[in-house]
Amino acid sequence: MVFVGVLQVDDAQAFIWLSQLRHRWSDEERHCFANICDAQFLYSYEYLGNTPRLVITPLTDRCYITLTQSLHLTRSGAPAGPAGTGKTETTKDLGRALGIMVYVFNCSEQMDYKSCGNIYKGLSQTGAWGCFDEFNRISVEVLSVVAVQVKSVQDAIREKKKSFHFLGEDINLVPSVGVFITMNPGYAGRTELPENLKALFRPCAMVVPDFELICEIMLVAEGFIEARVLARKFITLYQLCKELLSKQDHYDWGLRAIKSVLVVAGSLKRDDPERPEDQVLMRSLRDFNIPRIVTDDVPVFMGLIGDLFPALDVPRKRDLNVESFVRQAVLDLRLQAEDNFVLKVRPRDLLLHPHRHQIIWVFSDSFASTKRALHSIVLAGRSRWRAVSCAGSEAAAPAPEVSTGSVSGLPKGPTFVGS
């Protein structure tokens, strides 16, 4: 008798048990196998590092079943749905569970049949998976040829060939190869897939997942005890922000933003384990979101924070050295070092400290003074990091890079790249 979630299973043939991805070791074949429903896969033993796994929700289980059944029937998978529903991440997580490397390709109108064919050629010879994001952005003319290329790979797998003829040459075939596509059907600029291509992919509708469940489990993973209550407050805040704040292009209240805040909250909790958990989460939500909220929306946002976390006034984590560098860099440019500007710079330094990230700012010509201020701040930060590294009080880390130039598809103007 086993328990799957909150359900008791006492029959090995029960669907709720068979629908779980299970690993087993075969003493006869001396190999590890992964089973789900009636599909069985040989574990590929690809070392992918100690990476975090996805939170398993009913949507994840359904996507796993659909994708594995498509591979079992020598087809390919096609998760489709709005942004932030986990289409690509679910595909990558399934590949990690099977010990297979998953390469993600961002498709665009510039891709032609030759570049797609070269990718399929490489995947076929390595046995890796390819996940093609926004696949329906490719032009219809190219997709028609791509359908022939994908079908030739699938036919070779079905016929259990060791090698096959592809793009004018004979290449080796590793049968674990998989081709997956993700699509956002409702967005402008997307094309309808040709019928001969649709027949090769098994669709899987991805809807908005249960944010509260994901938030609760991730809080538990980060070490929070009162995860259920805090998750409800977290998701309520983001739902109210989405409804009450103004509509801005840079606002994001979806799954990506939720995950980023939870990682920061876990880092803050480990840095200060004695602080109450509601204060840790409240500080993470406030300090993470304030820098990107426009001035008119700040009172509304702070009011929501006060309603969900009443009588909590958590002091900000300050670094006077960083603030002094920011103020001095602004004053050197003969600008005013306003507290609001310093406040927006300081939380970014705090939130990006646990992990190495890269930030790209794109400015038009009218924002040249702002770009110079940020450039000076980072140059000052480079000097500070060198001094700290020489003193040995912190581990040496690569200094951020600053460059100017044009970015394809973005407004013309100077760009600022920093880490």
C-alpha cells in the first residue's frame, strides 16, 4: 500500500499509480528504466548537475503523460498555452527525470529549413531533446519543409535504424532523440501549423497552474514552516496588484516573478533565521517590487502590503558603502542624489547578490544622463569588488561588464549591460 498525494493506493494497476513517473533498476539488464502508464524509457545517464526540480501539480502530471505517450508512439510533443504556464520548464524537467539533455531554441522568422535541419541532424546523432520555443513564429513555407525533416527522423526511430539518410548524407541515429515545440496560439505574428506538421505532434493544452500550491511547496523547500498561510497572502497580493495597479509593460505578476521572490525570501531567511517568517516574506515582497513600481502605484502597493501584513514595519537591509557609492556617482555627474533613486538601486544590489545575473538596460537618446549615472555606479562597484577581493573578506567574483551598442529588435539607443 502506498500513498500518492493524499490518496491511498493498494493496487499496482491503479491508474493514479501508473500515471506517476517511476524509476526502477533491472538486475537482468543492468540498467535503470523509467515507467509511466504503458511507456518505458531507458535512463540515459546524462549528468545534468544538482538542479532544482519543478513543483509537481496536476497540470505537470497531465503534461508528463501526454509527452511520454507521444514518445512511446514515436511522435513529438507540442505543449501550447499562454506565457508563464511552464511549457518549456515542464519539458526540461521531464528530460532531467529521464537523464536526457534538453536544448532550448528560441524560434523566429529568420529561421530557415537549413538551420532547422542542422539542428535535427545534431539532435539525432546525440540522442538529446530539442525544445523549440514559439515554434509557430517560423514562416509557413519553412514549416512545410520542417515537417518532412521531422517525419524522416521519426520514421528512422520507428524502423529502429542505426543510421539513416538525412539532408543528403548518412548520419547515425540515437533513438532517445526527441523534438518538442511550444506555442502561444493567441499572440499576434503567429502562424497556423500546416496539417502535415500537426500530424507529427501530440498537442497538450497548458493552462494557468495553481499558483498557491506552487508557492506553498516552494516556501516549504526554502525552509518556511508557516508556508500555507504565507502562500495565500503572497498570491492574494499579486492578484490584487494585477487588478488594482496601473497597466505597465514591465509589470509581471506571473509565475516567473513569483519564483524570483520566493528564491530571494529563502535567501533572506537563511541569512536571518531568527526573524519571524511573515517579516521575512513581507520584506522580500516589498524590497523586490518597489524598484519596478511607478511612483503613482507605490501608495496602492504599500497599502496592500499593510493590509496583508498588518502592524509589520520591517527595516530595510542597508549597505551604507553601496549607498555612498551610488550617491557619489550621481553627484559626480552633477545630478541630484534623491532618496527614491538610491532606494531603487539598493534593493537590486540586495536581490541580485545571492545569484549571478545579467541586467540589460536599453535607453533612448533622451535618457543619456541616466545611462551615465548607472555606468558610473557600476564602475565604482568594480573598484569596490577589487578592493574587497584583495582584502580577502569575500570570494573573488568577476566584475560586471559594461558595454554600449545596438540590440536587435529593440529601440535604437545606447545599451547598458551589467551583472
